[in-house]
Amino acid sequence: MLMVCSAHSTERIDSPEIVHFEGETSTLGGELFKPKGSGPFPAVLYNHGSAPGMLNSQASKIIGPLFAANGWVFFMPYRRGQGLSKDAGHYIGDEIRDARIRGGQMHAAETMTRLLSTEQLQDQLAALKWLKTQGFVRPDSVAAAGNSFGGVEAVLGAANAPYCAAVDASGGAESWDDAPQLRVLMTDAVRTSRAPIFFLQAENDFNLSPSRVLLSEMKAAGKQGEVKIYPPYGHSSKEGHSFAYMGASVWFPDVLAFVEKNCNP
């Protein structure tokens, strides 16, 4: 059972509103959950993972109702090539695969890092621009969050936009050892982060180094952050990685407390 963790309305809203907004080069789509009432409300911009097609809608429909029931707008924009934005550009998974075929793992890692820090980040920032203009959103109280590739995007967003907080769920866990360029990118981002970051993973995720290393780098740079490693989820590293969204009922109280502390002072 999903958990509701504060004194806001306990009425669940299980189906998202589908919205469209202008990206840098084309129209993008997203899924939106809003609390009851007119607001304005604090908001979470949620960056999805690398799953193809509409598979990331599963994360939206698990996490979105939790935030909405606790007085937060939840917006998950689809980046180009995925889900509601499938016609807006190439799918990042295909581009990484093609790069690996052409030039091996190093070329694949370079391509992944380049796309996450350019096109994919641009789509996130376009979504943030749209979200902050909505009358039901408090523009000074928008947090970034995301899982896997989306966790990477949340970290990059915190370094490039005025978020009040960020939540990185398993960002880079599957790629950390094989992509030195990604490690450098994320390390540089947390050192210059404009917002505190909460890192979370299940103990049996692919690699726990991203959360631990990045928090250490934040602290060394005088930045604020927290990390929590939760008990194993499922019976494999893949299932542990899916804790980032499938285990929302476990981590949500901690995440809610973190964003409310930093976005609703």
C-alpha cells in the first residue's frame, strides 16, 4: 500500500493530466499530478529513467499520487525520443547502442555523457521553464528528482537551475564503473550545485559508489546533502535498481521531509 505522510488531503489522484510544452526544438509531452485546490503549490519536476516508450509512466503513476496527496505538484516531462515526446528526437538508448556498435564501450560512454549533459538537460530545463509559469505552482519552490538516468539529470539540474532541492535515486549506478566521463560530469555538478541533494539507493543496487562519492564531494565543496542506503529490494541488482521508483512507499517519507525542509522553510 502506498503511504500518505502528512496532514494534506488523503484523496488519491491516480491518473495524470497529459500536458504539452515547447522544448528547444520541438513540442514535448509530460504527465502532471496536482493536489486538490487552486494552489499555488510547491512542485517536483521528476526526471524519468532510460526505459523506452511509455514504460516510465509506471514511475509517474507510483510516485505522482504520493506527492499530490501531500500538497505537491508532480510533473514528469518526457525527454526527446521517449514516451509522449517520442517524435521529438532520437531515443537516447538507441544512440548509445549505435555508438557502442561503432566504437565500443568508451564511445558509448562518451555518447551517453554528452547527451545527458546537452539534449537531455535542455529538455529538463524547458520543462522547468514551463512548470514555473503555471499559476498553480510556486516558482521559488520547485525541486528536481529522478531515477537512474533521471537521477543524473536531477544532479545536473541542481547545478544549472534554481531548484530548491534535488533527489537523486540511483543516478549513474549502472554506468559508474564503465563511464569515467559520467563520473567527472556528476562530480563537477555536485561541487557547483545550487541546491541541497538527497541521494538514495537500495543496498543491492548495481553500485553504491555514486551516492557515497557524490555526497562526499558535496561536503568537501561546502555544499549540503544527505544519503540513505535502504535495505535490499528484491533479489537482484536489477530489482535493487528499480527500488528508485518501485520502492517509493519505503523512501517517500524521507524524501518528503527533505524537500519540505528545503523548499518550504
